Amino acid sequence: MGFDEAGAKALMEITSRPDLVFMRGEGSWLEDHNGKRYLDFVQGWAVNSLGHCPPEVVRALTDQAQRLINPSPAFYNQPAMDLARRLTGASCFDRVFFANSGAEANEGAIKLARKWGQLHRNGAYKIITFQHSFHGRTLATMSASGKAGWDTIFAPQVDGFPKAPLNDLDAVAALIDDQTVAIMLEPVQGEAGVIPASTEFMQGLRELTDKHGLLLIVDEVQTGMGRTGTLFGYQHSGITPDIMTLGKGIGGGVPLAALCAREEVSCFAHGDQGGTYNGNPVISAVGVAVFDALTAPGFLDAVNSRGRQLADGLNRLSEKWGMNGERGVGLLRALKLDQTDGAAIVQAAMALQPEGLLLNSPRPDLLRFMPALNVTAAEVDHMLLLLDTAIQTVRS
Ligand SMILES: *Cc1c(COP(=O)(O)O)cnc(C)c1O
């Protein structure tokens, strides 16, 4: 089958894509328009928590689609209530607002914090965020992000996001003034290259926010829903945040995100927040199916076992090739290269024959691994073999 050049031309060009069209997927595997198979350790950027086309997601979609697709967010629907109950029952939060993307959930978190500041902190509105952080691609979430160049690309920015270096409590404290309302961070910075906030730092932020009467917001769009081996990333540090956002893995591949907050912080008045598709029953039903799979007995234990297996294997490769080791939590991991050939390794891995390997290189000297959370031990071993071959191809 030929590549659809005209079709590709009709799409707005927002990134450089390979001349491949993926036609079907199953679990950790994808198949392109030529019938070539790829082991997928990107999974839509940590989105397909149960792999490609998991049966429980397909079943939830088709069952709910035959019953009720969209009564409008002005009315209750049962799947949204079922999913909200599950999320509040499993976390320290009391209320959930569903959204369609991580950026939209974060916009909601920013609005909620500003509203809370108007009600309780004399209109304080600044939210301290972190260098190299990533919170999404809307204007406000790009302004909250600490990605290089994002301060000018669509200037002027949305005001009120002073930035501190991660894991530097004194620097955060120095940014607090009477206009500060919250601190927002990713428990593990994903796009920045899988950089965990330390437990002491998370606990220090909670103490600092308590002392100054500020909100602590965790952006768990990437770290939430089992990715780090606990259901939520904040649970590793034993703290209780005020607001959490979820996205990516919560929908297992469909557009679902959530803004979770404690009762005292859930201060939107009628009309402050909404959205046409938010919390629609079809997508919420998928969320319920994904949640139940992730919280089934033994599931997170397997995530932790596969995480250790992946870490051990990456460390062996690092030693073999003279690289700088690996880091990460659970099944969000990175291999630290000793050279800036990340993009070349990604290319070589995709081009391997007869089977390709899909990887991501968020920085030139780093490879990121975000497999399905139900990846098998054999698939992890297989990936390590393919990766070794790809490195060999690039470096010999
Ligand atoms: C991906 C991501 C987002 C943005 O989510 P979208 O669904 O792409 O809008 C926000 N925060 C973090 C930490 C992310 O990894």
C-alpha cells in the first residue's frame, strides 16, 4: 500500500512525521500501512495505559455508545458520577471536574486557584511553577510551563507564573509574596527528561504552603493513574495536595482528563467553569474501565516489577555503551546518554527490520520510556534487545 501524500498535505504541519500510517494496534504492538510491526514504548506519550485497543476499553466504548452518548454537561450522567466516586475514593480529593485534555484540566486548576485567591487571599493570583516544567499548550499553561523559548513564542504571556528551579526550596520561598496563591509542579517532570521532585522537596513544599496559606497543586497528567507504580505520584511522598490534575493514562487512549480538589478548595460558582464535552458518558465509561483495570489486585505490583526490570536492563545497556545510567519512577524512565545522539537512536530503532521499536527522545542526550502499564516481562526484554541493536547501528 502506498503512502497517502495528498492526505498528509491536507493536514496542518505541526511536527515532522515519518511517512508511516499506523493501521492497527494491539497491546504493546503497532502495525503500519506496509504490515511492518513496531514494539511501542511511547504509547501515545504515556497515554495508552493498557496498551493499544485493550478489550475493556473497546467494550466500554461500544456498550456506552449504544446506550447514551451525550445528554450535555448540564445534566448528570451515571458514568461520570461512577468515575468521580472512584477517583475521590482512591485519593485525598473530594470533588472532580472532568475535562478533555491535560492542558484543559490545568487551565481549570489555575482558574480554581485564582478564584480561591479572590475569595480567601485578597485577590492573590500568582502561581509559582518550575523551570523546565510542562503543563500544556494553551496560552495560560504555556505561560505556566518552564520550557525554553515558551516565554516569547506567543507573546505576551499570561501573567503570574514566577519560576523556581526544581528541588530548591529556598528559591521557592524567595518567590513568595502577598500576590502568591499557589505552587504547582509535576511530581516527576516528564517532558524535561523524567526528573523526579525529591520526597524532601515535596514535603518541604507542603510545609511552605501550609505556613503561608497557599495551595499546593500537583500536575499528574503524566505521573497519575499508576504510571509511577502508585495510583498517584504524590503518594510516594506521603503529602496531601490541595488540587491534582490527571490526563493521559486516565483515558487509556481517549480524550479524558480531570481536575480534582479538596472540598475547601472547590469554590467555583455556577458559570465559572464548564465545557461542551466535559464528562460525557462515553469517555467517562472508558475512564471507569481503565480505573478498574489499574486498581485490580496485583496490577500496580506488576508495574513496579516491570519498572525494576526496565531499570536493571537500561543500567546494563548504559554500562555496555559507557552511558550515564538511568533514572525514573515505576514505568516512567529515562536512559541518560553520554552523547547527543538520542534522535538518531530513535530513528534507527524505528527503522529496524523486521520489527521496529518506537521510542522518544525529549532531549538530545536522553531516551524516555513510557510503555503500556500492562507490558509483559518478555516485551521489556525484547525492547532491550532491539534498543541494543539500534544503539549499535548508530554508534558503529
Ligand atoms: C502531556 C502533559 C500535559 C498536557 O496534556 P494534553 O492532554 O496534551 O493537553 C500537561 N502536563 C503534563 C505533566 C503533561 O505531561
